[in-house]
Amino acid sequence: MRRVLKIVLLCALAGLFFSFSAFAQLHIFYGNLHAHTSYSDGAGDPWEAYTHARDYGKLDIQGVTDHCHYLQYPLADGSMRLPKTFQAAREMNEDGRFLAIAGFEWTLTGQGHITVYDTQHFTHRDESDLFQLYEWIYENDGIGSFAHPGVKYGDFYDFVYDPKADQVMNLIELGNGSTYVSRCINEEYLERYERALVRGWHLGAAANQDNHQANWGSANTLRTGVFMESLTLENLYKALRARHTFATEDADVKIYFEGNGAMMGDILYDLDRVTFRVEYSDPGDTILEAQAIYSGGVLTLPVQGDVWETTFSLSIDKPYEWVFIRVEQDDSNEVITSPIWIQDSKRVYLFNTFSFPARIVRDQPFKYGYEIANLNEEERTILFEIKNDEGEAFFQKTITLEPLGLFKEVVELRVPTKALTLYLDGLPYGDAGLEEVSFIAGIDTSHENYFLKELEPLSNYLESLGGDTIPLKGSLNPAKLSNCHWLIMPLPPSDAMLPSFAVLTARDVELFKQYVTRGGHFIFVLSKEKSLPAAIDSCKRFFEEVGVSVHLDEDGTALSDPENVFTTKSGSHFLFLTWEEATDPNRISEVLKGLGHLW
């Protein structure tokens, strides 16, 4: 559900704007909040880390966040690792000059890594999974930060949303690493950032070196910028909880982003129009491009140079919106701010709608999923409806939401139009985000016949006819075939790695017979070279059982029939294509152009 925002750029000339009231009493301090020592898999001890970061890294803030599973075990002198880190932080901390903070990194690769601050204890992966960790941070009033989100270490189950965890998961790393700085903020982290925001999370931008060598702060110029009145621990934790941060690959850039008196990290309520202002200063480092990124798209800001400011306005036509700024410098370093959110003050939000299949067929059943989050600390009861343009309701449900609770549901719908609107308590929330096609063709990949790439010409042609093609992975079953009007069955090659999987089993044949009975159609793609005799025989048995009098040659590469389309008594069509026809864009269009009645 993405709706285009109306955007008006006001001006881009320095010195002509209202003062930054949100930042009037604040200063920027630079920190490295994620690093390791020999207390886990790094180098040195916390005292060395803090000293190096202060004296050589020239940082205002340094965090030590050793891996939690090491913290269970004592050091050589018998002392426990986390209390020792707390001791080092207390001794090295000097308000007004340098802040030393101690935390830990919870790691469970596959689910993700999270750094945790401002707690007196720790938990580890042997006693807590991701969701138990969220609960632990909430109960201990901690501060959580999603670390290096992505394929390698995990993306927190695609950032599945948790309203309670959203209160304490305050940051996300958009940059991570102690190597070449211009590679530390990357497209994968940025894509995961946007995904988390779309799913409902309220997260401030961070960038940290994650040091494992004795180079805390000095490894590169990757920093988390933090806005505070003065350099104290109290102010730091307050700023991190408020998401008053930005991620930067430049050590001393200054960037300010505000809207209607709120600063980056803040939430605005009940506004249908917001004027935003951005100020940038980094003498000697000119920019390549600056963008305002929001849920509906990207706006390029008409600015240049190393010192500039600009304003732009957005008309807000949805109950939940976010906007952040991304700047790329000429030297490829990047700066990304925390967002400003614009929300409905009822604090009940509809997130993460989807349909299955992704593109529906009119008047055919499909699954529709949605989540409704209650960000209030009191119970809420709401009415959720799905209506067409005439106000006719196709779905209604009264839902009671627990405090900081989340309701999830997948329902089956059958609708005559994709033009549907979602309503909460009688007020339009947004469109249902449905896309429509004329038919759906599933491509079997479960019989040693994984040819998705090779069959792209066939898929593209079917899509040009108004259809959609979807891969069917894993064993076939009635649920997978329920939305398919056509089933594409490539014959397996003779050198199949697992020959027994290439054969249609009695279960497969029974499933296909049921599919034919309800009017399903087939496209069989013949083998490129000789197919497995057992696989060919199993297909022939199926053809006989459904009354299709087709004659495959003995190697499964051609038909001996003059026709390539057969129709059963129940009206199911069987179309046979040679490998060359299905994989050649020119030949597939030639073969199928006279068969429009089939689709």
C-alpha cells in the first residue's frame, strides 16, 4: 500500500529561512557505539579501547559491546567480563570530554545481531531467541540497536513487527565496518532500513566500526552523529532513545533535518502538510546528490556545494508516513539521517498488507493478510473494513487490541474489482494495494526440472497476454495449485541428479487429476535432450488417465502428433511445446499467437 505524496519544493538558497528551533540548544557529538575487545573476539581490553578511541580516534563517545555468549565465562583472574567492562566505562567516562559506554552484542546468526545499552545485566543466545530478547530489553528498560542487517548475519525475520519491542529498539546500523569507509554504508543496509520503516519500526540511523582490532575510532571515519545539549551519559541515553542521530562516513559533517518544529527522530501527529528543512555543512566536502526519501518515493533536492540549506513540503494523505535525508558526497562518503514520522494521533496503525497470489484474478479467491498495531498503553477496539468505491463492504471485523499489541490475520476474499479501500473505524486508511491479472500460471520445479531462467521467454509472453507466472517450489499440493489456472511442467533431463524425484508419483497423478477436474490447464515443455524413460512413462500414464491422446516420442523431445493442443472432456487444455519453442522469444510468440482463445 503505497500512495504518492504531493511534493512542493520551496527553495534552496542559504540564509533565507526560519531558524532551526528544534536544534537551538543542541550540539553534534560523534561516536562509535559498536566495538569489541579481547573480552570476546576482539583485541585489547576495554580500558585500551576507550583510551584509543578518545586519543587517536578523536571520538566523543565510544561503546564496548562484546559478544554476549563470551560474557558467561570469567576472565583469567576470575572476574566476570561485563562487570569489568562497566568498571572500565565508569573510570574512563568524563562528562564534557569523553563518554565511555558499556553494553553487549546479542548474536544469533540467521535471526540477527543486536547491540544493547543502558542495562545492568545481559542475556545470551543460549537462553533467549530474538523475541525473548525483545522482551528482555523491554523489561530491563534498555536501548537496542539492529546491527549490520542483511543476508550475512540476519534481518530479524524480515523485520517482523513487534509494537512492544518498537519502544526499546531505537537504532539501526546503516553503516558497519572498520575497512574502506565509503563501503560501510551500503545499498543492502539502506534497503533493510526502508523495509524496517515500512513494517512499522521507529529507528534512528547509526553507523559504527564494529572493531575487532586495536583501532577503535581510528579504523576509518565511520561515525554515529548524536544531538545533545552537552556531553553527559544522561543526555546520551536520552538522545539514543529519542533517535536524535544520523549515520555518517564523514568524521565531521554537520546535518540538520527538521519539520514543523520536530527534529530527526521525532514524531509529528495529525498533519496533512509538513514543511521540512535541511541544512548541511562540511567545508571542503562538496556533495554529489541529496535526496529526501519517503514511503512513496524519492525527491532529489536541488542543492550543491559544501554548505547549503533547503526546504520542501509534503502533503500527507495517509495515517503513517516517514521521511529521511540521504546525502552522497563527491568522495562517495554518505550521510543518512533518522526519519521524521507523521502519524495519526490515535496510534492504531495498519501495516504489512499483502495478497497471495501477489497479483489476483478478478472473481477468483485469494488470500489477503494484514497487521494492525496498537501503540497505545491502553486497550483499543477498532472496526476494520474492506470496501469498494461504492462503499460496499467485502470484509468487516471488530478487533480488540491489547496494549502495545499486534493483531495479524490472513483471510480469504473473492472480489469483482481490485479497487478496494481499507477502513479503520469508518475512516479511509488507504487502498488495498491489489494488482490484477487475467490468469496465473505456476511453473513446476519439484521434478528435477528447475528451468525458471531458461523459460523466461515463455513467462514473458504469458505476462504480455495479461497473465502472471509464479515458481512453485517444493512438493506440489492442492494449496499451491489452488490459484493456478495453468501449470507449466518442463520434462526433466536424462542426467537428473535425483532420478526418483523426476517421476510423477501416484500422489502426483491423483493431484493432477483433481486439478483437471476443476478445470485446470497444462503446458508441457518437452525435454531439450533425451529425458528419463521413467519420467516419460509416468507422464504417459497420466495422459491416459485423463483421456489425452498424445504421442510423445521415446526420448521426450517431440510429439508425433500434428497438433500440439489437446482438450479433455472436462474442458482442460493440454498445450505441448518443444524446448526450442518455449525458450526462444521469437518462436514462442509465433507458436502461441493463434491460441488466444486458450487464455
